[in-house]
Amino acid sequence: MKEQDDKLTLQETEQLCRLYMDCRLSVFEETELQYILTQVDYHSPLIDDVRNTMGCEPYITDKTSIKIDANRKRPFRKWTVYISIAASIAILFGISVTFFRDVSTDQNRSQSYYIAYADGHRLSDDAAKVQIETDIKSANDFFREMTELEAREKQIIDKFTTFNTPEE
């Protein structure tokens, strides 16, 4: 009985890499592609570019000749750390601005007045107040959604980086 050969050809691997570069693969399919790229020894500019983007290296059968540098960071991990830090700072800034603005408006609620313009015309006091409060609510909703998105992205990154950690 003949075993089925599931190894991808060079052309099939390049097609998957093109789909990856066009952002047409799901997260699961990207993870599978990363695994495939570590298992095959194909080389082309496209495949090597995707390997560098994903931060993976081809599988080498002679592991004794490999020097493993434990301190070396992969490019993908490096950028995700920077992006995560920037997103956290932006969220903290937004929360602090919202908090301090809420504290100051609570203290000066009776002295507040609103000025707003729509289509180049000044709105009445009541309409300005409604417009500004609506915008504040939208901004708060946006910050909440960004916090949730950051949490989801962090879970995906954690799942992805635990998949990439070398086994000892």
C-alpha cells in the first residue's frame, strides 16, 4: 500500500506565501503556514521574505551544528512589544484625560457652558451641550472598544508567541 505524500510543492508553498502577504489567511492558517515554513527547505525570495516576516527559520536536520542564541529576539516579537507598549500608553493617556476631565466637570458643573459649531454655524447652548455630550460618550465608547481590542490582540499575540517558543 502506498503512503500518501502530503508534502507541499515549491509552487504550492509560494502560493500560500502570496496569500499570506495579501492578508488573505486566517490566524489559524497563518500559524499552519509558519509551521510548514519551518518543515520545508524551499528557498525563493518570496518564501524567505515571509519567513523573515514571521520570524521563523527552516528546519535543519543536523541540530548539532546550530548555535542557539537564547538572547536573540525575533523581529515579530520585537515589533509586537513596541506596538503593545504604544497602545497601552495611548489607552492610559485617554483614561487619565477622561478621569481628570470628569473630576473637573463635576466640581464646576454649575459654571459650565458649551460652545459647539456644526457646518460653520454656532449651535444654541442646549444643542451644543447635547452634541458635546454625545461626542464624549462616543469617545468613551471608543476607548472602551480599544481596551477590549488590545486585550484580544494580546491574547492572540500570547497564543502566537507561545507557539513560537523553542522547546528544550
